[in-house]
Amino acid sequence: MAFQWTIAELIPHRGALCLLDGVIESHGPRLRAQLTVRDDGFFFDAVSGGGVPAWVGLEYMAQTAAAHVGVEQRLAGSAPRVGFLLGTRRYRCNVPVFTPGTVLTVSVERVALSHEGLAAYEARIEGAGVVATSQVNCLLPLTDEAADAIAKGQRP
């Protein structure tokens, strides 16, 4: 059975900057998404290893966290709002590049959420011979007005 919403309905990323193929499942503070590493994508680097650099895994994790927030916003009856990746902790990846054609599953679990909209997610990427882990820290705008102000470089 297909997931209720497409990835385009959950995150604001479009075109080559939308790195996820779709959501596998979402339950409470957890979400699992999937993607296939592409050789024609925005981050493909033919020069340094012929793949997608492992540091792009942080963006895979951040977009998966964004999809989790998007599910929560859809369930609350609103459209997803722009959030921001603030930083990461302890990113570890056992490969230097993600090989094109590899199917990766990205899992996130929200482990903290403040009243100010700061959230922390434990994240994991798994695929054929690939394991990456990290904590991603995000800012989740509380209102559409706050998201618009931040996007314009203004104070909310």
C-alpha cells in the first residue's frame, strides 16, 4: 500500500534538490523514507569517486526530518512550512561516497522538541553496505508568518 502523501506534499524541496523518492512509513515520532542514489542528481560528483559524497547523507537525513514534520502538519490540516537545518552531531558514515543505483532507507526519530520550535532527530541511513548515523538539529517555524519572515532574512 502506498503512503498517504507524496514527498512533494510533505517537503518544500523541488526538482533536483528533492533527494527523497518517498516515505515508507510514519508512526508518532518516527519516519522512514527511501531514495535511490542517482548519477544525474545535483550532488553527483564524477571526479571524486564517481558517486554522491557521503556528507550529502546529512541532507538526506534533514529532508527525512522535514518529511516527518510535513506529516505532522498535514495531519493537523495545514500545508508544510519551511524549516531549517541548524546543525548536526556525530555524523558517521562507513563509505566515502554513495554509489549510484544504491537504494537507501533513511530513518529519523524525533528525540527532543522545544516550545521555541527547536527539534533534534536521531537519524540513520542504511543500504547495501552502507550505514550512516547522526543527530540532526532543526528549527521548525511555528507559524506561516514566522517561516516567511525567516526566509526573507527578517526577524519573526
